[in-house]
Amino acid sequence: EGSTTDFDAGPYLNKRALCSPLGAARVCQLALGCAVIALIAHGAGYSGSHGEFCMAAWCFCFAMTVVIFFLDATRLYSCLPISWDNFTVTCAAFATLMYVTASVVYPLFFVRSECPYEGCHIRNFRIAVTVCSILCAVSYGAEVATLYRAKPGQAVVGYMATVSGLLKVVQGFVACIIFGALANRSEYSRYEATIYCVVVYSFCFALTAVVVLMTVCGRTKTVLCMPFERFMVVCTLLEVLLYLSASVVWTVFCFDSKYGSPERPYHCPRGKCPWDSKLVVAVFSFVNLILYGADLLYSQTMRFVSPRLPTAPRV
């Protein structure tokens, strides 16, 4: 009479969404995320672009976790035409990076050893926000560790739960940092060579996003008449070569005395200095080059099995 799915078999609610290490990690994420937002709204506060980034990161990750927890607990994820394992580990890895960044940025700009003029309770609220944010980052990291699988040479179904898949998330996150620095008075349009670098960063980010999207959607059988794992290796090799060229070109045209300044200008204001943005782009260009290189080495030893997407439940 047709195959039975997770949606119409057994209890309507998924007990493993609570009674498992993965479920416990997500409950901690919800509790700590809610605590962070409540503390911010109650008295800790935030201001400026750095505070807005932290608040946006915390709210986005909390909302994303609520949706994932609800879909997992009700088994409604079986209605979605996606690879659930790949989707959840991608979200968990991204949330880990977001929380780690916010846990560094918020205390750096808002926590001081001395009490502000508003009173010591404001400082204490901000310290509590930082502690909860760090613990939440740990809980997201625990989810990634719980979902992580596959060693080199082992066939895997959940690609995003492997080293190569997790590196894809980190590569995209680092690219976002590069784009943020480029938008902050980097003067990238000054030379055609630096414009080329921006094109490289954008192309590699788009290619990485496409690979992640294809994996999450389960479109991993064949791409352009080649196996998916070979397609990933080809893309990663192309990204390594492009990042290598961009990293060298950007460094030369921004810090060589012929085109730019090898040292930070003395009169340049902190937070509004183009030299600082150029340095951030240069550093994270090499960081991403290393990440793509590690991804290329690891993907050589991995065999991928295309996942079977869940069928739509019977009504």
C-alpha cells in the first residue's frame, strides 16, 4: 500500500528530539539563546553597528533553532524536499561561528572592568550575556560534534557532517568577514587588480554556496556529467587557484610602497581607517586559502553516497 514514513508511523511526536544528546543540546541552545535576548532587553543593552550585529546574530540563531526543534519534534521535516541531516549540521555549524563571533565582539566593546555611569548592574548584565553566549556557542558545537561522522576513505551520506562539509560553512563565514571589510572603506575600486580580487571572492563564495545548497537539497548524484564528489574536487581546486592569485595580488596592491602603504598611517582614525580594512581582507584571504587547501586534501579520500530524500507523507 506504499511505503511508511516517519510522519505516519509510531508516535506523532519524536521523543528523540528531547530524550537524546542531540535533543539536550538543542534545548540548551533554546534556553541560553532566550536568556541572552532577555538579558539584553532587560538591562544589558547594545548600541552601534557592533551591538546590532551581535543582537542580529543571537536573534537569527534563536529563531533558526526554534524552527529546527519544532520540525524535528513533530517529524514535519519529512515533508520537506531536503536532506535533514545536511541541513541541521549546516545550521549548527553556522550558528557556532555566529555565537563565537558575538561572544568575542560583545564583551570587547561593551564590557568594562569598572562600572559605567548607569551603575554596576549594567556591567553585571553584560557579563551574564557574555557567559550565556559562550555556553550557547559550546552547545551548538556539541550538536556539530554529535552529528559529525565519517573518516577519510569512508563512504558517507551526510556530506555536511564531514570535515569537508564543515569547512564549506567556515569558508562561507570567512568570506562574509572579507565582504564586511571590503564594504568598510577598503578602497578596493582604486585599482583594476583589487577589483579582480573582489570578483574572485564573490565567485568563490557563490560557488561554495551552490555546493552547500545542492547538498542540503539532496541534488548530489551527478553534476555536469561527473560524480558529485569529483565535481566538488574540481570546484575546490579552482577556488584554491583563484584565492592564491587574489591573496597575492591584494597584498601587493595594498601594502607595496609603489601602490599603497606598508605601514599603518599615523593620522588614520581607529575604526575608520582604510588600511585596517585592507589588512583584514589580506589576513582572511590567506585564512580562506588555507581552508580551501585543507578541503581539497580531505576531499580526495572521501566517497560520497547520494542520500534518499524523504517521500511526502500520506494525508
